[in-house]
Amino acid sequence: MGAPILGASGRAEATRPVPRVPLGELVFALLMLALGVFALVGVFTIHVPVGVQVGPTVFPLFVAILLLASAAAVLVSVLRGRRVEVEEGEDIDPDASVDWLALAKIVGAVLAHLLLIDVIGWAPAAAVLFGVVAWALGAKRWWMGFVIGLAVGLVVQVVFGGLMGLSLPWGPALGWLGGMF
């Protein structure tokens, strides 16, 4: 057993334990970094028409840069050992375990959304995504998730697909709406 460590005042000071890098936060930061790189690479695959001053790459490039900067900031903070303490007013349990079943349902909903967009159209696929996520997160009236998802999907479809001319497929059930815009 060694002698206690003496501080500047001559009294023994407690030694601090070496901070442990939180694995979950590190994985999150690395996933954000990977997503930012993926988005940045994707920006350069977008076809830009000749003669366009502000093309379709401006917003995706902004998002990619924002993702990369955020990921770098989170990664540096995690590696430096900076952690935010849970506030008393927050209604969370920091010791709660991950609900892997809910997470699997949400991942399945996102994959189903990606596969269904071209088959049934944007708005119905958005309704499926919204409804399944609401159900996975424990919504009491799970069917309202599908109704709200369809309403939000239709608004997005009309604004972005119809009025702004972006290519969001209407699908077989809503194809007749596509002719109106």
C-alpha cells in the first residue's frame, strides 16, 4: 500500500478514477459520422441539370456538412469524457434497459417504408411507417397512428410531389390525384 497522494495544500486528495468511454455514446457518434459520410458521398451522385445556379445538391450538402460537424462535436465530447448529467425534471430512467422489441419494430417499419414507396405510393407507405412506429412506442389508439400518418403523408405528397414537382410516387390507390397537380 503506497502513501496517500498529497495536494498543494499538503492534505491527502482522493484520486479520480479514469473516466470510462461510454460505449453507447461512442457508437452513436460513429454512426452519425458514417451517416454524414454516406450523405456527403450521395450528394455527388445527384444529377445536376446544366445551367442551374442553385441545384438539387444545395440542401443535401448542407445536411451532410451539418451531420459531419455534429458527429465530430459529439465524438470529441465523448472522447474527452464530457457527459451531460440527467436533470431532476426529466422523466427518464437512465438505468432502464433497451426495449429491443420496440426497436426491431421501428427498424422493420423503416425497411417496410422503403420497400413500399414504389409499390403502394408515398402517402400510404408513410401511413404504414407512422402507424407501426406509434404502435411500437405503445400508442393506446394505435389505429390513429395510421390515420394521422396518411393525413401527413398526403400533405407531404401534395406539397412536395404535386406543387413542387419532386418525384414522390402516388401509387395505384392515389394515382388519380397525381393528375390534379
